[in-house]
Amino acid sequence: MTSSDASEERLALYVDHENVAIGARDIGYRFDPQPLLEALAERGRLITRRAYADWNLFREDRRGMVDANVELIEIPQRSDSVRKNAADIQMAVDAMELALTRDFVSTFVIVSGDSDFTPLVSKLRELNKRVIGVGLKGSTSAMLPPACDEFIFYDRLEGIPLRENRSGGPSKGRSTKKSTGGDTKPKTSLERADARDAAKEAPPKRSTQKQDLQKLERLLTRTLAGIQSNSAGAVQASNLKRALLRKDPTFSEGDYGFRGFRELLRHLADNKVITLTDGTAPGDPEVDFPAAPRDEDAAFKLLKDTVKELMVELGGDPPLSGLKDQLRKRNDAFSEKDLGYSGFLQFCKAAVTKDIVEMDWEDEDQEYYLYVEEDEKGS
């Protein structure tokens, strides 16, 4: 066996066909394994392909599965049995058997949106197996994606087929009038990560794509800063990608218009968000922050000037609470997350470390207060 063979991921695919077929049908698609197999081919070598169902109920899907070399496991349903349990149990038993008897299988792909498979995912990870989950966006339990190392939404894959009887009129352009029913776009983990700051950090008017890219930049810089704070060595691009997937198993750079992770990193490097240098492994660059992160000096100056102005307006030292709003009144584009800081307090502590401002904690008020030293006020 060559060294390249030894490092190659070996995948085992297990499909809860009834779950994903019905889920796809409900949103106007037909479950075809080929788009999924193409996506998995980029991740490693598929050595086992099994799909579980009462195939008498899914005759129209049999041909596509056979053409894709998927082994059909027949689970006949008796009239007095609970429909879902027989296939789920057999699938879980087969996956555990393979995990315990085939050490060379490194990754298990569980195709189902059912939360009942969460214990199976946990057990496989206990056995040091990587688990990729696959499901439909609208019918996947919220419990399942966080349990996996990576999660793929089938309806986001390229080339998934529509059902022949799907109806619908011609698509219309987006209305400029805001809907009163609220935003129905599904929330990603990237969007949920900034939910607490949404009210205070309304972004400037720009396209949804650019807003999503800005959130991705903030997630990436926070993740890079977190890795650096917990390790002494250089951060390789591959390690950064794995950390992003641990935070959000549904992350895919393709959702933002990039053909690969390195292209995303080059885009961020061109915009001075990060720097890239050649690493020890070919094709796996080391990622770092610029010596002077983008707009950091301007952000610290904004903080200092704001504190000085508030000291005059208030006749005393301004508290930390509400200070970020004051900065954003002066510059609505301000966000400490653009600089890699996890929160505004961390940004202010960095400013103290760099002698930009001073900050004291008052036990009586349970509050931080910021100020500029007297000899600095006139500077």
C-alpha cells in the first residue's frame, strides 16, 4: 500500500431512503444518489454503499440506486409493525458492525434527517470515526447536524433532479417592498452566530450575498484567533477549514461563490483580512493575521476619540455598556469582529494593552469604565 493510499479517506454510505425520499418529494425534488456520490468522491473513496427501505414502496427509485451501485437492503413492512423502526435499527446495527470490524473505514456517511440517528453518530465518533450527515434542509432535525463532523444539505447539491409533476409558474423578480410576514430564508449557523449582535450591528445597505460574505469573514477571523490562542504553532489552512466545519458542519465555501477553500483564503488575503505563507505541506499554506490588521489603527483611534468626547459630555468616565453604540453612531461600519475579536470587551482590553485607553472595573456598579489619561487628552 502506498503512502497516498494510506492517507486516503475511506467512506461507508448508509441511506435511510424513506426519510430522504419523502423529504425530497415534499419540496418538489426526487432523491437521486448521483449528485451526492459526486460530492462524496471529493472527500475520499466510497467502499460501502447501502440504502434501506421497503423497496416495494419505492419502485421508481430502484433503477437509479442500482445504476449508482448502491446495495438495496430490503426491509419489508408488516402491517402490525411500526413503519420506521425496522429500517432504522437494521441500518444502525450494520453501521456499528462495520465500524467495529473494519478499522480502515475512516468516515461514515449517514443519509437521513431523523434525530433518532444522533446516538449512532455519537457512538461512531466515540470509535474515532468521522461522520458526515446528509439531509434535506426543511426536514432535518435540528439535533442531527451539530452531532456530525460535517453536514451536507442534499437540496444544495448541484444537479439534483426535480419531480416530473412539480408545478409552478414562472419565477418573479424580488419585490422592492418589504414583506410584513418576516424573513423566511432559512437561518444558517453563520447567521445564528451573530444573532445577539443583530440589533446593534445593522449592516450598511448592500446585497444579501455581500452581507453573508461579511459574516463569513467574521467567523473565519474569530476562528483563526481562537486557534491561535490555544496553540503555539502556525495555523495551516486545512486546520482552519476543519475548525470552521466543527463550528458549522454545513459550511461550504461554494455557497459564497468560491471554487475552493484556497480561493476563499486568497480573496481574504487580497483584502488584507489575513496573510498566507507557504507551509510545510505543499498546497496547505499557513494562515495568520496581518502585522497591522485591516483598519485596526483606525478602529482604536475611533475608540479613543469617542471616549475623550464622552468624558467631556458626561463630565466623567463613560461606562462600557452603551459605548459600542456610541462608536457606531460615529462610524456605522464599525465591528470588532472584522478585526478578529470575539467581542467588544476583548477589543477594549486590546486597546488597554496597546495604551490607547485605560479601563477600570467598579465592583459597586458591576461595570467597566473607560478613560483617557490627562496627558493624552490634548494629544
